[in-house]
Amino acid sequence: MEELIVCPLCGNRYKLLTRHIRTAHGLSKEEFFKKFPGTPLFTPECSHRHSLAAIEGAKAQTEEYKQYIVTGK
């Protein structure tokens, strides 16, 4: 079964609370953490996928930069 985080404000379950708390409850991350310190905003699986995407993005930028240095384009 997929791991989900329960929103402490409404009880709905999500993989990622960041957008939900902003759109449904009008709270920034900072405001949310003041009210609910230590509550995670995303599941470990979501965090892992985000990390992998960030790594791939950084690799792509590095390759583009290398190409720019070599060709000037």
C-alpha cells in the first residue's frame, strides 16, 4: 500500500502537502510549520523521486555547460 501523509487541518491524505496547504488552506510552509512543527510535507518516496529528478537536472545542466565551453554555443 502506498504511503500517504494525513493533512492535520482537514484529514485528507496526500503524497505531497505543500501545494495542498497553500491552495486549500491558504498557508505558506512557514505558517504550516508554526502550527504543526515536525509534520512532514511529503512522503519519503516523493522525496526520493524529487532528489533523483534534481540530480538528473543537474547532470543535464552540467553537460550543457560543458558543450558551451567547448563550442561557445
